[in-house]
Amino acid sequence: MQRLRICLIDLVCKGPSNTLWAKIMHANLASIMPQVVATWCEQEGHEVTMICFTGREDLRKEIPEKIDLVFISSFTQAALLAYSVSNYLRQRGTVTVLGGPHARCYPDDAIQYFDYVLGFTNRSTIMEVLNNCTPQRPLGTFLSAGKQPADLCGVRERWKFIEPTLKKAPVLQIVPMLGSVGCPYTCPFCIDSTVPYQPLNFQTIREDLQFLLTRFKKPWVAWHDPNFGIRFEENMDAIASAAPLKSFRFIAESSLSVITEKRLKVLAENGFTALLPGIESWYDLGNKSRTAHITGEEKVSQVSAHVNNIIHYIPYIQTNFVLGLDSDAGAEPFELTKRFIDRTPGAFPGYSLLTAFGEAAPLNLEYQREGRVLPFPFHFLNNHLAMNIKPKNYDWVEFYDRVIDLTAYSFSLKALYRRFKGATDLTSRWMNLMRAVSSEGYGRLRFYRKVRQNLVQDHAFRQYFEGESAQLPLFYKDIIERDLGVWWSWLPQGALSHDAYAYLQKETRQ
């Protein structure tokens, strides 16, 4: 096999960014799979360069002048940047490959702009690309393994590609780890809802944790599992056997159904400092919060008591909600969330607007059959900048009025003060305040108000939201041009739009 010059690019943001949040946190958002692929390529004898794009780098200078092959990992919100970089490199003769969530969600769109697009990816998938490193034109080739890989390179193996990224984080350095893939829950809007749960090797986890203690006095570790702790005892045994209690500081996304009183004590003893459980809805999806048979006010009371109990053990908690689900109607869902905020002042509320990511979940077919999916550019599909599904029980203006009201309530001075007092340590208080005054709190509130204003004052804008026009409002085009910066000129023709019903058409053909 020819020795290839390969570049891996992990896009953790969607364009150049010089904000304080980008400087402090973006390097800590690095994905695991690009590091794994980089390790596999190097083990096959190829020359490998790894770039984690945090928004602060000049990619044109970071990318080596002569490369044969580039792998780009991208979430959907960074897809337009990925398309631009691919176009730039293809014109230099480089073979381009797209992986990551966007490749799984929108493969038929991505093959227009890449030579290879990868769904589920294991080592044999990468070998197929390496062995046939040739341009695929006019349409690229889609490759996918039958399921998620059973084994991935651990921290020790991929450390060469982790360490340079961590050095970009000046304050907090968080190592990404993975204990499992897939998810046992079936939330119908989630990309992992159809991926079988599969634990990874617990011995590898133990060895990787021991390795990290040779690099850090007390490492920060973020578990990238879709739902950490399903195999709770085995996970805790692996952690406890690696080093004395509280040798690490862990962050994990889990479900309230896993986090019982008995397990909270174990989590605290093992150094878990932050948990991100999904509440999602007051009327639906109760399996994740052990509230399968209760809804509304009763669910608020039970979940609030549960979360307040968690805060006694775990310093930082973010509770996740999805706004705009079909089970929601009227003011009550939003008012119930306000009551939860009042009763649970120490928790940071994370809000997502209901979004259909292409082929990510079977429920998206239902939305497409009902004609409710809107063709918002990928740039805005990040769960908060755009809701690309017409709400079932709300007019658009009413929906944004309620979202604005809830967001303003959640980040009011009163709520910030109570959240500051409700946190149990200085780091949690700083993080809550930082997130509230950044784009996640005040920034979203400003954006939602602009959208609401345009819905009322701009007829063409409203037509786009109603699905009566496919003409992208200038409001959104200007944002994309500004965010992409120098990469705007490399955006391929036609990339601003995509077929929002491609999934349904594919299923119909099949």
C-alpha cells in the first residue's frame, strides 16, 4: 500500500470564532472518533496530521501544503464549513472524506461534496478508503459498517492526538472517553434511538484511567456515552480499581432512571462532579426519568425532588428539555418548566428546539409524511438556532413568544442569583454564570426576539416558516456569510439548500 499523507480535521465549531467561550471551552469539545481514525491510519504506516478546529485556528495555514487524503468530522451545524473545506482541498487534488453525525444524517446531500461519506465506521471501513484513495466524481461513495465498532482505541493509544488539543485549553483540560455506544432508550427524535446499546471493554477503561494519572494530578474526564452508567456496577468497578477514590473528576450524560440514591453516593465517591440528565418533556418520554406513568404537575414535583437530591452529591447538574414536542400544547408545558426552575434553583436548564436531523431517527419519516419539515440550512440545525419542524399545536409567533418568555425567566437576574446560591461550589457557580451571559443564555434570547420580530413584520420571512416559500430569508444568509468568514468564498454552489424530504423519498423508493 502506498504511504499516504493524511490529515484529520475535527470541526468542533462551525466557523472562525474568537470569543472567550471558544478560547476556554472549544478544545474540550473534541470528538473521539477522529482521534481513533488518526490512530488507525498511523498504525497502517501513513503520515498523519490531526487538527482540532476550535474556531481560533487558520485552517489554511494548519492544513499541510501537500496531502493525499483528508478526513473531516462534522456535526450538522458545521456542515457548510465542512463542505467549504472539502471544496478548497478537492481543487488542490486531495481526496476528501466526511464522517461524524452529519454524514449519518444527510449522506445523500454530503456525497455531492465529498469523495467518500462514512456512516457507522470501523477499521475495515477506513481500510477500504485507504486502499482506494481515488476521487469519486461526480457523486461520492457512501460507506457504512453494519453497526458501531465493538472496539475503539483507548486514551493511551490515541494520546498523541489528544495532547495537542488539550494544550489549546488554557484553563480547563477535559479528556474525552467512551464507555459504551448506542442507547437502551428509544426517544423517537434521537440519533441513538435505533443504535443497540453496547458496552466497551472495561479493562481498557481501567488502564486508560491509570494512564491519565501519569499525565495529570487529578484528571478531568468527560464520558461521551449517549447514556452513561447503564452497566453501572461494571463502570464503577473499572473506575474504583484504577486508583483511590476521588482521583478523577468526571462529567457524564445520564438518565434520572439510572441515578438512584444508592448510586449517587457511589458516583460522588468516585469523583463525578457534573451530570447532564434528560428530562425532555413533562408529558412524554418518562422512562428516562422513572416517571413512565405520571405527567404534568406530578412529574414536576417528583423530578424536582430527584434533582435537588442529586445536587447534594454532585456539584453541577444540567437538566435537558426539548421544546415543541407534539405532546405539548398551550402554556402549561412552559409554565411547568418555570415551576421546575423555581423548585430546583441549583440546576442549569438546557433547552433544545425539536429538530429533525435527516435520517437520524424513524420519527423524522413521520414529520416528512405530514409535510412539516422545513429546509433550514444546516448551519442553523444545532437544536436552538432553528426548529425545522412546524409545531403541531402552536402558531409560530405563539411558539416563539413562549420560548422567549421561558428563556427570559430562566436567565433573569432573580434566576441567576438563585442558581448562583444554589450551586455548591465555585466552579459550578462560575460555569452557570458564564453560560447564562454567553450565547447560550442572553445570546439565544436576543436571537429568538429577532426571529419573532421578523415573523411579525416580514411577510416573506413568515412564508418561509410556513413552508409556503423555499426562498431563504436574507437574515439567515447574512449570518452564514458572517460566520464562515474566509470560507464563504469556498462554499460550493447549491450548498445553502438541501432536500428536506430526501429520507422519505429514499424510503419510498426502497
